[in-house]
Amino acid sequence: MKFPLKIAILGCGGMGSGHARAIGGKGSYTTPEFLSYDAFGTGQVEIAPLEEKLVLAGIYDIDESRMKWVDDMGWHGYADYDDMLADPDVDIVLIATPNHLHREQAVRAMLAGKHVLCEKPVMMCSDDLRAVMDVARETGKVFYPRQNRRWDRDFLIIKKIVDEKIVGEVFNVESRYMGSRGIPGDWRGKKEFGGGMMLDWGVHLIDRLLMMIPEKVKTVYCRFTHITNDECDDGFKAFFTFESGMTALVEVGTCHFIALPTWYLAGKAGSVQIDNGFTCDGRMTILNQWEDEEAVPVLAGEGLTKTMAPRNQNTIEQKELPEVVVDRNGLYINLVDTISGAAEQEVTAGQALRVLMLMEACMKSDETGDVIVFE
């Protein structure tokens, strides 16, 4: 296999242009074109070099203004998708188009002999993904879902705490993102194109939850909101119960002017809160001893309570959140290494299928008002 592999980008909107900058060596999302949180704080950041493994072959978008931008950036522009697929130098097609187009475009790419990196949600429904997986098996091509937020620092911090039992056995997880601008005013607000927050953000939060908790999901209960959009969900709350009895709340909102914490983790020996997942501001309290002989009732409103009285400081300890190493190019590197046989695929189509099926269970629960038995 000849390196570097060449990747062509189909679709050059917000996601596609970010990929182009990252792969094309002209920055990333952290550029003057984007207002960016530094979600890496003081943690260790690795940006593995891509040029020896992956280079940009070219881009196509149906919008002429986007193609002018491609030309201004000095990249090759394809005449259309057929032109891209006919290029014998292209090894991988990166699909960054509206969701309803993913199935047909992925199938065409693999039948043309190309591997596929597909933006999330990879498909509109689980049946579409099963069909694409069949084509991947038939052609021997890699189909790689870009469920990239497994590489986010906030998630890696929380996963480390869970894996290492830093706060003991965890019994409840809350994961959420909240904003105040509704659904973006483009195709993401249209149901026929695969719009809505469940498909946009739910896919990430549910994927991360499943990667952190290696158990069967027994039940699902979900409610959608339609505060700013009647056609698509502009938010949701989903409640999950796992095989061990562990529970989780996943929430997305787009009409919230005070955001709740991105993460809240409850363990038998401590609690963790990350207030803002983009900046990773948070805190962790560790239990030193359960017994608190000096506890006394406190006046709470119009009554007394000992149950809700704050703990004496000798029974708990405040600790900094653990440090983790973040590699902004980790997914791209794994994609190339998967194709070459040098590594196992980290984000698999099977994992993406389970996420889609769980999102469909959420949709069914919202439609029927019932708790859905999942696995």
C-alpha cells in the first residue's frame, strides 16, 4: 500500500471545510472563521502529523460559492461526484453532506473502489446502515463512522474516572449539552433531511455513553421537545437503565439560557461535575469516610434537616480532575491504520448501528409515551 493515502471530501459546509483545513494542512476548526473554545485546557494535547499518512486529493460541493472557497484555498475542485469517484488516485471518500444523502453516496463510493469516512449520523435509520454494511462486506472496503467525540477531553476525563473507579462504583451518569439558539437555520431543521437534535447531538452523547458503560441497555424512556421547531426535535431527555442497575440521563436542549452541567457523575465514593464540556471546568469530591459523627441538623428553609446537611470537611476531599492525553488527529490516524491493517477500527459500523437502534428506541418512546425494553 502506497502512503500517504488520498482522501476526497464530498460536501464543503461547516463540517467539510473543517476537515479540509485539518487534512489540507491549513489549520483546523480553531481558525478566525470559527469562534472556538479551547477544550483542551492544561491537559496534554497530541496532534499527530497527518502528512505521511493522509493527504487531501480534492473537494466537491454543489454550492458554487463553496467551490470558489476551495479554489481560493488552493485545493483541487472536482466537477461533480462522478468526477471524484473516477479519480484513480482517491483512496477514501469523506462524506460531509446532509444526512439523507449518506446511504446512496456511501454505496456509490464503495462500489467505485473507495473506502468511506462518513459524518454522523452515518445513516437516517438502522436499516440503511445494515444495507451499507452489506456493501462494505461485499466490496471489502472500510466504512468508518465519524463519531469523533470519543476523542473529546471532557469524555476522556469522565471515562478515566469510571474505568479507574476513582469515585468508587458509579451508579448514575448525567450527560448533556445545552444552548440557546435553537436548531441551525438550514437543513438540520427539516425532518426529510435528517434534522433534529437526536440525530445531530444525540448520536454523540449516546455513543460516548455506550463506550463508557460496557453493559446491555435494559430500558429506555425519552421525551422530545419542540420549543423552537415544530417539525424536528430541538431537544430531548432520555433515561437509560443498564443491566447492572446503573442509570443515565442524556439531555440536549437548544432553548436554555442557563446551562446545566455537561457531566454529573455519582459514585459510592465521590461525585464529579464538569460544568462546561468545551472548557472542562469542573470539580471532584472524594469520600474519605462515610461516618460523620459531628453532623448536626441545619436550618433549611422553614425546617430542620440532617439528611441534607453539608458534610464536615474531614470526611471528604476536593481533588482536581485527572489529566488525559488528547489527540486531535486520532480518528484520521486510526482510519488509515485500519485500511492498512496496522490497527483495529476504533469506531465500527456495528457500534454505530447500536447507537442508531438506541436512538430509534428513543424515538419510539417519545411517540408512544412508553418505556421501551431494549436489550
